[in-house]
Amino acid sequence: MTSPTRVLVLNSGSSSVKYQLLDMRDSSRLAVGLVERIGEQTSGLKHTCLTSGDTREHSGPIADHEAALKAVAEELGRDGLGLDSPELAAIGHRVVHGGMFFTEPTVIDDEVLTEIERLIPVAPLHNPANLTGIRTARALRPDLPQVAVFDTAFHTTMPESAARYAIDPKIADRYRIRRYGFHGTSHAYVSRETARLLGKDPSEVNVIVLHLGNGASASAVAGGRCVDTSMGLTPLEGLVMGTRSGDLDPAVIFHLARVGDMSMDEIDTLLNKRSGLFGLCGDNDMREIRRRIDEGDEEAALAFDIYIHRIKKYIGAYYAVLGTVDAVAFTAGVGENAAPVREAAVAGLESLGLAVDPERNAVRGGEPRLISPESARVAVAVVPTDEELEIATQTYALVGKNN
């Protein structure tokens, strides 16, 4: 009897479940889907079976995550890919925050669930939803290995000099305050794929990864190990993002509370949901911002310049941290698709060996590619991220090792 080779990847948000079913013999996708607006009357499910090409959509109330996952299981079952399939090896769950306790993918048991729950205070928006998805999936298939893959795990290799904030260590330890970083599955995947693009082993390559989506983060990866990253205790720190401010003088918070008479909740909402590109110009879609710039909109142009300035600062900082850089890799929605962002981010950095070839940069495609000139000292690459494949790969490797 052959061993099962399929992995179901679940990404459970507060009101949504994204899922993909992959066959790890060739890393092919068998089905993908999304359940959104869980708990509302207007819930929706979109499911695509990639083996047949069929897409089905449903609308109507889906009460909770249990009902959502049962609906997912039903759709997979209609395609002969159900949760009861003997070919299903494991379920891999994205978990946003693993703290310092989880440094690698982990088979889920009651102790693991307890620890993820203990981390809710440092990830109040994400870990509760991740836990709900895990508990529901375990109830549906209690006999099946379930694996947690943590966004923070890739960054646990940072030295203390990078991970520690300059505050009283006793207070920091008591409240778990340190730089954790996020988007770890993306940074791991992209840094490894960049090395492959260069024809080298990841242990031989130093890469600056720029994950530029609505959420955005940078990382310095030395020989396959993260040594610094821009997000910190939470995903608020670092680059300018779609709706998040990124780096900010912490005293701004005190000033808004004292002078602006704003509550902590109001400041939290301002910095996380009404700042970044959206706060600067009213748009967080880079395509719309570029359209407005082309029409002469000065507000959009300034927002773009602030966004690019922050990226450049991190490229320079991480160049200094790494000492030598083999590649800068752009990834995620903006990084993969916005050629003007890539061009602007490295413009003026020729003395660091960075340049973009305009013709290469203008090419669109779904494959990793170099956009720097042949003569460039440092490669500039576009590497499409694949967090679901990374989660599935880590899950399958762990389940196989345990078996």
C-alpha cells in the first residue's frame, strides 16, 4: 500500500477560511477555495477543482468556522477529494504567532493548542481564528496528523542583538516583548527560491527579501537563516503598508493620547487601519495610486515617495547587516506586479551594485526571474511567493519524518 501524499492547507482568519489541497508527489494543486464573511447572512464560498477545471460558488449564511469547514469538506467530497480520502496525509495550518516556543513546524496536540492560546495576547487578531480552524479540523478528522506552521518560526534564528528591544529585560521577558517578525513562510520560500534562481545552495547566498503586499515586510537572510526582519512584536512595525504606518516614533502615541485626547483603541485603529498608503492618500491599491500619479495627483505622488523611501532605508540597513549581498528579491502582490515600485526602490543604489534593466523589469510572469542587467554585481529578482506550498512542504516533511 502506497503512503498518502495529499496535504490540505488551511488558513483560518477571523471571518474567512482559505484552503488548498496539494499532492506532494509533484507539488500540484488539486483544489483551491475561499469561505468569506463567516457569521454573516451574506457568507460566500468559492471552490475550484483544478483537476476538472470546475468552479462552484455558493452564497448564504455560514454560521461559524465549523460550518465553514464542513462546507469545504463537502465541496472537496463532490470532487472525490474529501477529508475521508485515504490519500490525505495531513492538514497543515497557518498559525500567525508562535512566539519563541515554536521554532519549526509542529504536530498539533493538546499541549501545543494550550501554548498557541497563551500567545493570544501578542496576536489577538490572528491566533484565536487560527485556533478555531485547528479545533474544528481536529474534530472532523481526529485520526489525521495536523501540523501548525508558524509565521514567526523562520525569524527565530535572529541573534539577540537584532531581536531585543532596548528596554528593561525583566519587563520585556515578563510581557514577551521582542522582535518576532511575520510573513516567515514567504521569506523562507522566497529566499530559498532566489538561491535556486542563482544556481546556488541557500547556505551560500545572502538575500534581502522584500515582501510587498497590503502587509509588507523585509528580511535579511544570511546563508538561509534570518538575521533581521522589519516587523516586530506585531505586524505594525517596519515598512509603509496598505493601511499600517510602519516605523513610528513611539512618543506619537503619547502625544495623540495627551494632546489629541484619543483613546488607546482609537490610536490602535488609526495606526493599523487608517495609516500607511491609505492614510496618506486615501488609497491602498498600488495600481490606483500609480494611475493617480500619472494624472498628476500630488497627494498620491507623495504617498508613493514615502513608501519607496522606507523600502530604500531597509535595503541599505540590511546591506549593512549582511555585509555582502548576493540578491534583492521582490515578492507578494505589489513586489511581483508593480514594476515602477521595483525600479524606484533600487534607483540611485548603483554604488551598492543594484540596478534594474527596464526591459526585464517590464516583463510580467508567474516564474522567478532576474530583472537586473547581466553585469550587475547584485542580482535583483522577482520571485512569486507561495506560502501554501511552503506550508504543505513543511507539513508533509514533518509527517513523513514522524512516520
